[in-house]
Amino acid sequence: MSNLIIIKNKIKNFNKKITVSGDKSISIRWVLLSSIADGVSRAQNLLLSEDVIAAINAVKKLGIKVIFDKNFCKIHGKGINGYNYKKNISINAENSGTLGRLILGLLINTPYPIKIKGDKSLSKRDFKRVSEPLSKFGAIFKLKNKKNLPLTINGSSKLKPFNYFENRGSAQCKSAVIFGALRTEGDTFIKAKKSRNHTELLCKYLKIPIEVKSKKQFDLIKVSKTNKIKNLNYKIPSDISSSAFFIVLTTLSKNSKLIIKNVNINPSRTGVITILKLMGANITFKNKKIYKGEKNADILIKSPKKLKAINCPIELNSGAIDEFLIIFLVAAKAKGISFFKDLSELNQKESPRLYWGAKILNKIGIKTITTKNSIKIFGNPEVKIEKKIEIKDYLKDHRVFMTSTIAALTFGGEWHIHNKDSIKTSFPNFLNILNRMRRND
């Protein structure tokens, strides 16, 4: 089967109701926390992407039993100290930075070296940012080129707490330290730049000893050792990062309307909604509810009358860090010059996304000015494409693939987009939902 998708026609106007796949961040955290809980945890609507399956395979290597039963995934947790550490364990995080970094926090007491490896893309990403703070607990790390995978971790039986200043806005680094603190005598204190807080909310729901004080730009977090974690039964809500592609598809389409059911709208994740609404997008939350500490809602999107440029406030960056590629498409169709800055974190993702954002727009015919951490986009509401565009060699970054697909369906032209299998890491059902939206049924 070809790994190439060809799109020649723009999408026609639509009025649809869809459900997207389960939230990836919550799915991976559910797997990891359930593996150290006491008893059987059950998840419904668990995202069965390559990243989540890699997390399941990781805990199975640590002696945790995982069973799939009809619509449920069951994890038989063995408690906070229940991992079966063996010699010569190797864990493959595949493409998942979330798994590769978070699991290190759960391995800081391993008596034997454990090797963590990943695919070509993950092996280029910075792991020193998480090994450095975790080493202060007492664990010892050896990394390729002092910052990359593969790495080995040697744990300590005498873990000591410390004070950690997380100033990048990385939820992965923060969560890894929280996980490490669960096994450490005493109190670990974290001052963390604002970022997604799924780990903290799950810990609070599970009554794990964690305290969070929210300040304007930072959160102050205190984590204490725990001896017991209760099992976690969870119906995973839909992923807002996956939903963002369909939100933008509707925003860039004429005379269209879309409802996306039961989406996680955690405030640390809704930067994309705030930014798009500032640009003129017509987005409304319906049927809002709180589920186990998380905010969920249906999202209603209607085609806007016009779109305007934005000088994007940097305080919105962390809440939209995974969605900027798709936000750039909206800026391309907006009237005026949009400016996005302080985005160096984009280049710590699966591919150098700031570079790819500019490259896709340039192929469309949109002028950009980029630096290592900013981009200016000269929007053109009348842009039309009447040529062939090819997208390839992007380190199989799923968001580059999905952004290119939305661009093809809204800007026109003939698009040849390679490596469609890249979506298996986060959103295997993406093309199936897209095909249903293109049908007039």
C-alpha cells in the first residue's frame, strides 16, 4: 500500500458532527499512573496510537499486566514499588517524547541500568533537560552526546528531594520530576513556568500528596512521597490537539459548521482556541462539564465572515505549543501581518516545526520572515494555488502531515504528501474522519 496521499480538490461546504480520538497526553499518563497504582485500572476511549502502545509495552517490560477487553483497556497495577526490575531491560519510546521523558521519573530507583531508546526523530531531541533535574534525586544518567537517546538510567535506593525551577514551560520535564518525587523521602518543591497540568490534576484526583499554588506566570508545586495510589478508572475525553485540525478546516472553509463531541478543554491546552478567536474564528463551547478534575465540552465551529492578523501574546504560547503549525495556516488566510515570537520550543518537537511552518506557507505562496524563535506571516485572504506541491522528508512528524492535508483541502492545488503512516503516532483515525467529512451524507 502506498504511503503517499494525493489531494487535488478543495473540500466542499459541510455541516457535520464528529468525535475524535482520545487525548494522547491523558492516555499516556493514565498508562503510567495505573502501572504504579494498587489494583486494576480501566480506561475507555484510550487512544490506541503508536505513542500510547509504546507506553503500554514499556510498563509490560516492567512486569505490569495489560489486557484489552472489548471497549476497555485494563492495567493490573502492583503499587508504587511494584515494578519488576530485571537486568538488561531496554524500553523503546518510539516517537513519544512524553513517554520517553515521563517514564524516567518512574525509574529513578531502578537497581539495574535501564536503556531508553527511540526512533530517528526522538533520538535528535534534547533529553538533558529531563536527566539533569532527575539526577538531583540521585539517579545517574549516561546519554549519547550528553543530551540524546539512547540513554541509560541507573537508579538510587536513597533518593533525596530538591528544589526544581522549570523555566521552559515543559510539562514533560515538570511531570517527570513529579513522578520522581512520589518515591522520594521528604518534600520536592517545583517552580514551573505555566504548561499543561494533566499530571497535577490526575494526582489530585488520586489523592496523591501534591499541592499547587497558581501564580500569574508560574505554578508553585509541592510533592511528597506516597505509599499507595488508588486504581484509576477513566473515560478518556477527545484530544483538543487532534480536534484543532478540524477546527481550522472549518474556519478556513466557506459556509460550514462542525460540532466535535466531548473534547478536553483543560485551560492549559486551549491556547489554540484563544488565539483563533482573537483572529476572528467562530468557536463556542457547549455542554461544559468537569470530569475527574478535567474540563470537557462539545466544540461548535462555524465559518467566520473574515479573519484578521494577530501579534500573538507570548503568554498564550505554552497552551498552544502543539498547534502552531495549524494556527499558521489561519494567519496565511488572514488580512495583515501576523507575528509569533518566543517559539524556540517548537524546534524541540518531532521536527523543527518553526522551519516547517515557514516552508509549508512558502510553498503556498505566503511570504514569511523567520528567525530561530519567531515568524512573521504576511497573510493573503485571496491566495489561490494552481500548482503541484510536494511535502516529504519531515522526519515523519504527524503534525506536518496533518497540517499539509488541511492546507490542501482549504487552499487548493495538487498536493502530494508523503509518509501518511506518520499519523499512527498520535491520530490513526485522522484520514477516516476526514473522508467522512468530505462525503455528502
